[in-house]
Amino acid sequence: MTSIDTIQGFFSLLFNLVGELWKRGGIEFWGAFAVGILLAGAAWWLASYVAFNFNRQFSMHPKHHIYCGIAAVLTLVFTLLFFAFKFTGAVAEQAVSEWQAAIRVNTDWKNETFSKAYDAVYELKTPQGGQLEDFSQRPHPNIGGTLIPTNYPPSQQAVAKVYGASAVKHFKEMFPFLSLILWAKSEQAEQAVIADMERLFSTGIPTYDLDQAVRLTSTMIRDVLKAQAPRVIIISRIVLIIAFLLIQALVLGLLARAALADIKEKHL
């Protein structure tokens, strides 16, 4: 996961939010747009007022009008996003559902995770230093093996931990920005897989279908992520307001600086 991936994920989320605002109803979108236009006009006026308040004889140059324009456009954009953020939960839930569907059919991920789980169990030892599980009839995945012996609790825990951690990593790679505000956790998924193994083995079935581990893990992590979706709305709006105020303060500061510089030039 790189910074570029995170930034792309951020803008993708914003685009999806505005799209959701548009799809949910034209009246709501155009209402938000109208409010944004009014606030944008107010931002333009405020930017001009700040400059003239510092210097009554200040003449606005093209670059200063650009500053005012930036303040106005950003106000419009931030207003639309503020209204659109009410759909953050829905967009986040949709993303999580997409992830669950993707991970279940990702053959490369399943093969890689299976191999890691096999190696994790293979390395387990008894107190005497011997191998915990019998691998005599369980070849490595690299040579065609398709089963992992999980007769003992440490083996079951090792498999569950590998699948849980790998699923969380997959979500972070698929949605790098969203994973910053939705905290994927694997503990519940690991416990669910272990419980399912114990239930199955108690019936006398000697092997465990690891596709079931994928289904259980992805479902449990999906539920954990979806439960967090409502708080994303609050976090997103707080971040949006802070970013808006910082950018507006920067624009107003540039205009105030230009107005003060104009005073100094006239007194030289």
C-alpha cells in the first residue's frame, strides 16, 4: 500500500459519495448545490472583504481574484461533500461487500494463504521437539497438496490466525484509504474458524474445508467493518470541516498578506 494508492482511494471515495448523492434524488443534490452556491458567494465576498479591511485602497489583481475563486469553488465542493457524507455508511458497506465477494474468488490469494497456513502448522512442535502434526500424507501445496492436518488446538489456532491476518491485509490493500477509517479486526473471525473446526471434528469428519475458513473469515470481518460504518460519517465530516477551515484560512492569509504588502509599497 503506497501513498498514491491511499490518495486515489480518497478521491474515489469522494467521487462515489457525490455520485450517491446524485442517485438518491435530484432534489437533494440540487438543494445542496444551491446552498453551496450561496456559501461560495459568501466566501468570495469574505475573501474580498478581508483584503479591503486590511487596506482600503487595495486594488485586486488577477491573482487575487484567483484566490477568491479558489475559496468559492472549494466552498461549493465542501458543501456538496458535507451533504454527501450522510451516505458514507452506505458507500462503505458497499465497498466491504465488494471486498468479500472479491476475496472469495481470488485464487491467488487463496493459494498464497493456504501455503502460509500449511507452513505455520508444519513448524509447530511437540514439547519433545517432534512435529506436532503428521504430514506424511499431507504434501506441501507447491507439489499438489490440498489439505492441512489440524488435529490439535495449536494447529487450528495457527490456521485461523493466518487466514484472519491475511484477510485483513487483503482488505487494506484493496481499500487503502477506507481501511484508515474502518479498522478491520481478525480476532472474531479467528475464533469463528476455530469453533467451526471443533464443531466439524466432533462429528467425526477428519478434514476441514479451508474454503469454509475463507467464507467464515470474510463474513466475520465484513460484519465488524459494517458495524463501524455509522461512525465514519462523523469522522468524515469532522475531517472535512477541519480541511475546509485550514484551506480558507490559507486563502484569506494570502490576501491579507498581499494587502499589507501593498501598504508597504505605497509608503516607500
